[in-house]
Amino acid sequence: MEEKKTFHVNGYIALVVLVILLVIGSYCLYIGVIDERFSMITIGMVLWVISALFLSSLTIVSPNQAKAILFFGQYLGTIKDNGLFVTTPLTQKINVSLKVRNFNSSLLKVNDSDGNPVEISAVVVFKVVDTAKALFDVDRYQDFVEIQSETAIRHIATQYPYDTFNEDDLTLRGNTNEVSEEMAKELQERLAAAGVEVIETRLNHLAYATEIASAMLQRQQAKAILSARQIIVEGAVSMTQMALEQIEDGQEINFTDDRKVQLINNLLVSIITDKGTQPIINTGDVHER
């Protein structure tokens, strides 16, 4: 099914025309009855029937609303213009809202790409853009949107890890914008059959499942400590190397290997330790006890 326009004319102009036809029909009936002219009675009756049929087809379309027109089960088209209109008589008129809606998914428990159970939910903002598909291609498009939204959320959640310390990896927690865009793209593909346009999707809840939340918190803390220590060690080595080069180049001092080991040892201990160092420096042989 594809949406199309149907016959409709301005209701105010049509109403004036129909009233005139009713007046003419009434006059013809009056003349026919007075003069006993069967032809005038027939004309009057025809005008009355035509006027009554088209008066019954008057319909009002509100802003951000459309009406699908069915003629004995056949889809004739949709009226999206706002106002009062006269359309095809003896038709069924189905209201379809074109307003922007939002759907808050239920809290879902899924496994991320690392196999960790996470709780996730999202808000989906959408609107109907094709009334024919929304009404006739799917059964209750609102339910279709909800089910397909939850399916897309589950599928996207399994494609990414919840969190990682590799900055190049996409994660559910660290790259919510990218994940939301990917979710919107997949959801649009799923909802195209229902004539629905996805305007935006956003994660509104993301957390580890309660049964592993405590363990994963400890794991995150351990990874954070290891990552911080790695950065500290790399910085300490770089600073020590730079200090040795500056001392030797600026002061024209050449250290022996033992002295370099002593200096490197003292600098690394001073930089890496997370406690204040004591103002005691080993000036003897590093091999002495």
C-alpha cells in the first residue's frame, strides 16, 4: 500500500452549492406537486438525494491529523489538508494522527558483546508519514513500533561492550550518541513497513544487571588502577630519561653506569610513589647493603 490523495473539495463552497441544490430541489418538488408534473417531482427528488449524499460526506480534518477514505473496503486515498471538505459519498473515514509521539521502552535485560548482562531502555520519537502503510500494511502500528523498538534495542546492545578502557572502541556507556544513531538507523529500516519515520532515539537507562553490578564495579576499579599506574610509569620513565639528558648535556657531566642506576632508581621512586618521599638520597654503591 502507498499513500495517495483522494477527491475532496472545499467544504464551505460545497456547502453553499448543496444548499442551493436543496432549494432548487424543494422548488421542483413544490411545482411538481402543484402542477402534477412527474418530471419536476423526479428532478426535485434527484437533487435532494444528491444533496443529501454529499452532505453526508462532509468531513473535518484537524491540524496534524489525516483521514483515510475507504469506499466499501477499497482505499481511495488520504486527506491531509486541514479544514472542512466534501469527499466521495458513502465512504468510511478513518482518523490517523500525524503528531510526533514518543515511546519509552520497558527496561530490558540483555548481554553486551562481552557477555555481561546489562539493563537498558530507550526513548523513541516517531511520527506517521504514510497513512496507508500504517493502517493497512501492519496490524496496529502502535504495537508494531513498540515491539520493533525493543527488538532493535536488544540487537544494538549485543553489538557493543558496556565499557572498555580502550579509547578506540565504541561502548554503550562512552559513546551514547553513536549508539543512539545506529539504533535510529536500524529502527528506521524496521519501521519503514509501517509508514513511520523515526525522528530520534536516546538511551535513558544503562547499567549492569544487579547480580553482577558489585563485581563489575570492582573490575572497573581494578582496570582503572592498572590504567593509571601504566600512565604513571610511562610518564616517570620519560621524565627520568629527560632529566638525565638535560643534566648530562647542560652540565657536561658524564655519569658512570652505577651512578645512572642510582639516579634512575631515586627519580623513579620519587615520581611513582603515591606517598611523600623522605629527603634521604642513597649516595653509596647501589650494590652495598
